[in-house]
Amino acid sequence: MAVVKDRNAAARLRRRWAGRIGWALAWALAGATPALARDIDIRHYVARIEPDLKTRSVKGEVSVRFVASVDSTDLIVLDRDGLDIDRVREGERSLSFDQTGRVLKIRLSRPALRGQLREVTINYHGSPKFGLQFHPERRQIYTLFSTAQWLVGIDAPDERASLDLSVVLPTGLKAVGNGYLVGRRSLGNGTELHRWRQTVPMPAYTYGFAAGPFEEASDRGSKVRLRYLGAGYSQNELRRIFADSGDMLRYFERRAGVPYPGGVYTQALVARTIGQEHAGFSLLSEDYGRGVLGDRRDESLIAHEAAHQWWGNLVTCRDWTHFWLNEGFANFLAASYMEQRFGREEYLKQVDGWRRRYEKLKEAGKDKPLVFPDWDKPSADDRAVVYQKGAYVLHLLREELGEVAFWNGLREYTRGHRGAAVTSQDFERSMERVSGRDLSAFFAIWVYPPAPSR
């Protein structure tokens, strides 16, 4: 695609990508059925993934370490969206299982008691519909959104675990995965094993990897190493595209009151993706990168994905009905960074876009509270509520409380709930505590569904 050469074209490109992000994530999450039983708490995954570029398929083995969260259970229910289960065992003993719908039900040979650490190992294979993207003509492979399409586990936002991830890839590719690289070794037959370790527990939807014949560049952003990957770019071009990344991370650290949760942040430009945050890295489109080369002010999507390292990954909505706490926040925080970087006018342009989208929703009778009754089949208008109205409501709250109270409240909310799943009530309480204001009327108008009439 040609480099974007004017501001209007860059703005159109930015809006197009923002819309695609919303569509794809909602599509994926709408199809992600949470585990039917939550009698366990997963503590750690050890996974070995073997994707096949030619056949667009994957086989894997994952050991799931868990503790029972009830007095006793002999049934484990995991997500396995489209994956076929070959074997389940505990130690050397095979376990009986049932794979119905999108879930895997495992019957333990003896009950797991509350607090008891247990581990089951699952072997599986499949051809992911969306969650694992194959581009054999480009020698690229990467994950998007639907973790349960390539890794058996609990794919719900309130379930956090650490991860050891090993991926078998063709020799000679550059790759990124969650956490830090433990090692890389040749397996022969033209393949290599890449192994990463994610020590900070994260929701499974933030797990992933990407690999391809990428050019690589790096910088430092304060204490964080910044790594850039992309095919068809020079090192200099990669540094130009992501030139503000260190400044973004420092800005979000100040707003969050929490340092970036890791030593490396990687951003990769890959073929035909629509943007995705992962724990420790983000994926963006090669075409989007060319747009940023043409217009420095087209970097709000870069800021959006970076903001998710705090709002979305470190602090995560408890379930998808509170999804605005991820996406509305990332939209708003990205715009606030653009305000610092390019001035108040740039911020107000984005606020005006949110306002106009919200007013269009109202006129069409499609407006909804930010807390949804469910997130089973979200429409394009529902996604606009979460992304655009969510960001607009944060702007209105900022105007209502003033700079000091608003940003201090956001900082307390983020610091107080890091590493946890949250609801809109958690955010409301943090803002009330810091501001000394009763915000129940504001949240009743903008956030919560109306109380049922008696």
C-alpha cells in the first residue's frame, strides 16, 4: 500500500483500523464460551505448540496446574474452541474426558480437594479458524484473540495464570512470545524450539506469539527495552514508526502509578492483522506502519495497544459485560497521550469523534449503558458503545472532576487493582474515594443499566 501522504487520508486509515479492531475482537469474544464450571483456579500452564504453516494446523501439549476452589471436585471444565483432544492424563494415568461444544470435560481419577495443587496434561490438534493466523507465502504465523483455538485452558478474563510457552518454528525466523525468552535451540529437520516464560499471571486471552522473517530494531525507553519487528522495513523505518514508544510507556506509567510490568516491550508489524495486545507485546498491520511513516500523528493505535499493557492486561474487566474498562480506557488513554504529544487540539478532535458517534447511536435508538446485560452477539453499534462512548464518558468524568482529582483517581484505581479483575463499581469507588464526591448519579446516567421498575 502507498504511504499515506495527507492528514485526511491518515485519519481515514486510523478510523478504518479502529473499526476493524473492534469488529475482530468482538467477533472472537462473542464465540468464546467461558468454562461451564469454575471449581478450579489455574495457577500455571506449560505448553508446547507445533504449528504447521503448510497445512494451517496445529498440534500441542499443555500441562495445566490448578488448585480446587471448592471443597472437592472430580470434574475439570476447560475451553477448547475447535481443538480435537487426543489424550488426557494425570501423571502416567489416562483420564476419561468428553469434548462437547467448545469445552473439554475431564473426569479426575480421584477428587481434587480445596487448595490441593494438581496437574493434568492434554494432547490435542486442530485447524484454528481465526485464533492462529497462517501466512505460508510470507512465512509468518501469529495469534489473534481466540486463545482457546490453539491452547486448551480457561479463556475467561478473570482467570489469571503464569505461562511457560514453547513453540516449534521453521529455522531462521524472528519471533516474540509472552514474557522473556528462556532459550532457542535447533531441533533438526529445519525447525527450532523457542521458549518464553511469563512469570506475571495474565489472562489467557493475552497469551500469544508471532514469527516471521522480520527485520529487527531496538531502543531503550527508560528501563524498558523496546523491540520492533517487521517485514519489508529497514531498521531505520521501524525506529521511525515506533519512535514515541518509550515516551508512551513513561506517560502511561505516570498515569497508572505502576511501572510497565516487564523488561521488554515488543511491537511487531505483521501481514493483514487488525491490531492485538498481548502480555508484553503488540501486533499491528504492516499497512498501518506505512501510514505512520507518512504521518507521525497517525500513531494513536500504537498508543492504544501500549495502554492495554495496563488497562486490559494488568487490570482486566471481570467479564465481557464490563468490556469498556478495557477498550474505552485504552481509547481514552491513547487520546490523552496524543494530547501531551501533539497538543490539546489533537485530543479534542478525538473527543469530537466520540461525541458524534455517541449522538448517532442515540438518534438511531442504539445507545446502551456501558455495562451490558450480556456480550453474546455484539453488534457494530454495541462495539461503538464500548469503544467510543466508553472513551467519551471518561472524558466527561475528567471534565466533571477536574485534572487533579480525575488523574489521582485513575492512578488509585490502577494501583489498587493491578493483577486483578474489576467491575465498573470498582472504578466508581476509586474515583469517589479520591475526589470526595458522590458519583452515583453520574454512573447511573452513563454506566449502569436502569434499575428494573417495580
